[in-house]
Amino acid sequence: MRAIKAILLRNLTAFSRDKMRFFFTLFMSGFFLFIFSFVMKAAATGIAAPMSYLISGIIIMTVFQSALNNSMNIIEDVASGFMKEIMVAPIARWQISLGQIASATVISVLQGMLIVIIGFFIGLKLDLFHFIEVAAVMVVVGITFASIGLYLATLSKNSSTFQVIISVIAMPLTFLSGAYIPTTVLPSFLSPVIYLNPLTYTTSAFRSVALETDGMTEAAMLHNGIAFDIGGFIVTPHIALTIVVLIGILFFSLCVQRFNRADFSQVKVFHRRHR
């Protein structure tokens, strides 16, 4: 446990010193909120609180992107030589992987909470019970996508490959998840991609909690893009959360196993040349 705690504290300290990353987290969230607020006003027909609907999507996408991006710490550790040092220490590899996942999860949840606080000033409303539920879903999402990110990082042979993989995966999945634009207004030919997208279920589960849809009917959830009709089978937010948890368990197991066998001496890190 000491090794996991040490890695967690190290990565948290590194994040707290990275003022630029903190700034861009706020900037990009604000940017998406500003841009898509105009889209929501035109597209969110029948949605009772369109701004809260949008804010909840931005919050969970912040958690997703942060968890995925912070998995790149392992590539940076290889570049700095830290990974070589920690590998020769009397620490099991699974403890290192758990430390990386834990730190990426904590950072992503903290960033998500920051957007929640901002959301309170622009229309988001949560009672204490639903606030706790929101935090719990964030933790689940953070663990899930931190595990996916670490798994992809261990598969990458160089840092540029990892960056390309993250970009190729994150961008289309984000916009097809319903986080910024309701899935109900997206073209029907995109439905197979939307239903195969794990972020679709992530957004559904989180939005259901954040918007306090406890008493909402199944028909209303379908209309609001919080539930999905897949060939007559209704995927409710509870089923969506179960899907996210199962994906998290799968990739958590895969990334720990892969990390135990990974050869980081083969990872190439490309640096920019300074003139």
C-alpha cells in the first residue's frame, strides 16, 4: 500500500504544479459550454433544463478525458527515467499499475468536481444524496477510463503512437456519446456506432443521476436520450451503469496483467528539438 500511496502522491504533486493543464481544463470546459449552449437551445426540444443537461455532459466528459490523458504519465515516467528506477525497487508491478490508475482517477474526479462547482453557478442543482451519487459515478468512470488508458499506454511502442491512439479514440466517441448533442437528434445511420460507444452509457448513467431523473418514465428517458431502445430492448441508466462497471472490470484486469508483462525498455519517447 505504501508504494501505491507514494505513486498517487507523486502524480498528484506533479499535477498541482502543472498550472497550464489546470488552466486548459477550465478553458476547454468553458469553451464547450459556450459553443454547445447555442446548439442545445435549437436541438433540445422537450428537454426541461437544457443547460443542466449540457453541463452534466461536460462534467462527465471532463472526467473521461482527464482519466484517459493522465494515463500518459506512464510514458512520461519512461522518458524521465523514473520508471527504470521504480522497476528495480522491491515493488510489485501490480502496485505500480494500481498507483497509476488511482492517481488518474483522483485527478479526473477532482477536475470533474471543479466543473460541478462551476455548474452550481449556472443552473445545476443537486441535493446532498445526488451529489454523493454523482461523485460515486465519477469514481467508477475514472477507474474505467484510467484502466483503458493505461492498457493502451502499455500497448504503445512510442509516445507519439499513444497520443494518436488517444486522439483517434477520444474525439469521435465524445461527440457521438450524447454529452454535447443529444443522441436523439443525431442521424439514424450513426445509431450502431452510438450504441457500441461506451461513452454513450457513461453519459446516460451520469446524466440520470445529475438531473435527478428518479421519477422519470421510460418514455421520457427515451425522449431525452437518457435511455436507449436497441431492437426493442430498453437500456435504462441502471443498465448503462452496469455496462460501464463491466467494461471497467474487464480493462482493469487486462491492464494489470499487461502491465506485469510490459517491456518499457522498448518504448521510444520522442522529444521536440529546441533550437
